[in-house]
Amino acid sequence: MTTTPDNWYFADGGPDGAPAPVGGPLVIFDLDGVISDATHRQHFLRGARKDWRGFFTSAHLDPPYESGLALTASVSEDHTVAILTARPHYVGAITRSWLAANEVRHDLLIMRPRHGRGSGGPSADYKRHELGRLRAAGYEITVAIDDDERIIEMFRAEGVLAFYTHSGYYER
């Protein structure tokens, strides 16, 4: 990988198109349901017609989960902390502002891109695609934490140690 994907945002604000940092150990966190409490937004997804835009554009009102903040802060400094979220690109600015306002330790934020592979479809497919891109950039994924059992199953199928946290958003 010679340039940083346009849906990757480094916390240090590196220039667009700069070479991606090369490798090393990395921990993946989901955002909604792991670090941010999206309980107040769930009503947008009830019923036959789901209001995804309303759901995502209300994300700035989420309170943080103190346990999620503590988990990200507890990661060893020699590990990159990546937040891999299915939030779409159009809430990038409010997501980055929320992370800063809540002092969430992270080195890399990955969101769904505008177009192309991973821009639509199931979250597990999108996150599998990004996992491949992280590996191609030389990262060694040491652990992943998510609140969607389908994502946990995908990580485990890809050989990643994965931990499930219950948010209540994905009852089967």
C-alpha cells in the first residue's frame, strides 16, 4: 500500500496521500456500542423503513461508555489503536470531533468510504475488506473488540483474537 486510503483518518492529522505508517501491532475497536453509547439512536432503526441518515447524524449526542474509554486508554503505547466503524464517510467530521471531545485514545479511525468496495453491504464484509487492507499495510492485528456477533465471527474466521461486548443492539 503506497498511499493512505481516503477513508482512513490518522489522529495525528497526517497529510492526505501520505504513505501509510508501516505495520506493527494493532488493536481494533468498534465505535458504536463499544466506545459510544448509541442507545438513544436505536429508534431510527425500528420498523420497516430504517432511517440510517438520522441514526448516524445523531451520533454527536452519544455519551461515551466509560469502560470503552478505559479499554482504549489501557492499550500499550507500542500498539496502534484503530477504531474500525461502519459509520459512513458523511459523518466523518462529527465523529472526529466526538472522539476529540471525549479524549478517546486512537491512532487511526477507519470509516465506510464514499464509493467502491466496502461503501455498502453488510458490515462484516466491509470490516473484512478493511482488515485485509490493514494487513497489507503491515499491521499485525493482535485483538479486536466489537458488539456485533457477526463481526466477531468474521474476525475469528480471519484468525484474529476477538472479544464480544454486549450492547443490546444486535439481538438475534
